[in-house]
Amino acid sequence: MSIIDDIDRRLLTELQRDADLPLEELGNRVGLSRNACWRRVKALQAAGVIRARVALLDPARIGLGLEVFIQIKATRHDAEWLEKFARATRAIPEITGTYRMTGDLDYLIRARVADMADYDRLYQTLIARVPMGDVSASFVMEEIKDTTELPLHRAGSS
């Protein structure tokens, strides 16, 4: 499934906002019968367009109120180091995203922790697993926009 149509876009928009919508309601919102809606959703899942259906939690309410972005300059740029780094970041649950970047820094990590002491524990864990060059952190003071919803107004168009 390389091209999605208007109905797929509307389905995906609704599911991004509320993946718990009953098929009947979802179908009503996009102009499909329950069965047609089910078939479309199953096709989008089979094609890998829908990767998962998850619950989004409020980090502050579960004791993870501090979000941190960690900027890293690597000491080495070889496959062995990258594999070790990738394995380490995937194994640390507080790390919610790891990205290889262009520009002045090599990697950007997004993490959720309880407080500064918890961040220090995360930092110590990370540097014990992988040798790194320069490591700096920026702490989120105010979350202005944070969404998992992807813009679909042009998605799948040819």
C-alpha cells in the first residue's frame, strides 16, 4: 500500500486522535459502513501504515515529570561503536527516542525522568555502557506542543 486515499487519511486522522473509537463510530465519522471501515483498518495495519495502537500516558502523573534532551558527540564513528550505542539506548527504558543527527552534534536522545537526581542516574548508566565524547543536556521547562499525530493532509499523494 504505497498510496493512501482521502478515506484512509480521514480514518488515520480519527485513529490518531482516539484509537479506541468503536468501528461503528469510526465508520460514521469517515462515511463508511462498519465492515468497510474494519477492512480498511486491517489493510492499513497489514501494510504497516498503522504500526501499533497504544495508550498515551501523562508523564507527570506517573512520576516522570522531567523531560530531557541529551546531545552527544561521539568519540568514534564506526559500526562497532554505533551498535554498542544503539544497544545501550534501546535497553534503557527512560530513553524514549534516539536519533542520529546532521550538524554539530552526532546524536540526540529524548528521555523522561523523575527529577535531576534521576537524570544523573540515567547519565551515569549511559556513560558506563558507552564511551562518549561531549555530552550535554537541555531540560524542558515548558511543553508548548507535543503530539504523536502526524499531518496527513498530503500523505500518500502522488
